[in-house]
Amino acid sequence: MAGRVQGKVAIISGGARGLGGATTRLLAAEGAKVVIADMLDADGQQLAREIGSAALYRHHDVTDEASWQTVVAAAKQQFGHIDILINAAGVVFFGTVVDTPKSEFERILSVNLVGTFLGIKSVGPTMMAQRKGAIINFSSVDGLKGTNAMGAYAASKWGVRGLSKVAAMELGPHGIRVNSIHPGGINTAMGNPGALSGVELNKPYQQQPIQRIGEPEEIARTCLFLASDEASYICGTEIVVDGGMVCGLYQHMLPGAPTG
């Protein structure tokens, strides 16, 4: 089915590369006009040129409320309305709870959680006036479980999960669907910082049911579904795209089971 978001206008924070970039490309390919909101100017401008007249790039700091207002105004001026908000911008920090500096903990929360809050707050009134819209917030499998050395990141992603529930309750009566998406390990600069490939790349995933890392396009396709009218009755839920990571560890116990 082509043109699944034909005529819709989407703002994608963190839309210049990685999961946000893959989502930007797919939404544009399916007929949306896209506002790429990111701090990576070179990547964002290049992607906008690649897409053409259906794309607009704006330098954007998700932690700055004024920056959000500027992006919203630019989207409305350029394309007339806003139908989709995808809060994909995010950062990560590795460190045990006792070794994490307060400044780093606050930085992670500021980008991942406060940035999502400001996105909803800034775009919400426009969608409420239209009485329609779809908001997709990027959480993580780490918003569903605990992972050692990921305290700040997990706290932010659990926060995104909870915030999405509340926003769904408050905005749903105005025709706005709010959902969270929870990726597992994905082959991006954040998910594969060592730029590994092949067996080495997939080795850490051998104990989950689908025994490989995910690809950005697999997350983008889920975002496309949630943003489209096909998901018209989905609100306040969590879509997990993780190869089965959170359902448990794969055990080689059954006769004839694959050995990975």
C-alpha cells in the first residue's frame, strides 16, 4: 500500500540520522511532508536536499522550549498544519548508578524525557485545534526492564513511557493518538558504536528469540504504521520492536531446537 501518510505533515526530532533519519525517509517516501529537527546541521541539510521540496530542515535543541516553538511555527508556515510528531531525539550514557555524575544524569533526562515533554507540549495545541494528530515517542526496551550501567538512560526511557500514557489520556479526547515505541538493539551509531559487522555484531543477541540486531528500517516501518490512519484505534500503548529481547532468554532445551 503506497502513500500511507499522503498529505500529512510530520515533525521528527532527531530526524537527521539513525532511527529518526530512517523514519524521515520512509514517511517522505509514503507521501508525508517532513520537518527534520536536529542539531546535526550537515546531516539534516543533506537529508532535506535528498528528499526535496517535501522536506524542511531546522536546527533544533529539544531541551529548549523556544526552539520547539520555532520549529512548530516553521512547519505551519511551510506546510500549513502538523499531523504527526515523532520524538526520536535521544542520547545515552553508560555508567553504574554510583559512578554516574549528577550532571550526566540530568543531561540524559533533559534530552530524552524533557525533550519529549516539550515536543508534546509545543505541538499539542495545534493538534487539539485540528482535533486530530498522532504522536509517537521513542522509549526503549530499557523503558520496560532494567539493564546494568544504564541507570540514567533507563530512568529517562521509563519516564517517556509514563509520560506517553498520561498524554494519551489527556489528548485522546481531542482526537490525538499518543503511543510509545520501544526498540531493542538497533544497528545505528548509538546501538553499534564500534561499527561491528557480521558475526561480531550479532553475537550479543544470540540469546534472544530473533538472534540478530535490528535495523533502523524495522523501527521506521513501525513508526509509519502508528502515524498512519491504519492505527486509528491504537492509543496509549507500547509497541515493542526488539526481536523478543524482553520476553526472556532463549534456552537450547527442546529436542531439535536450533542452536543459533
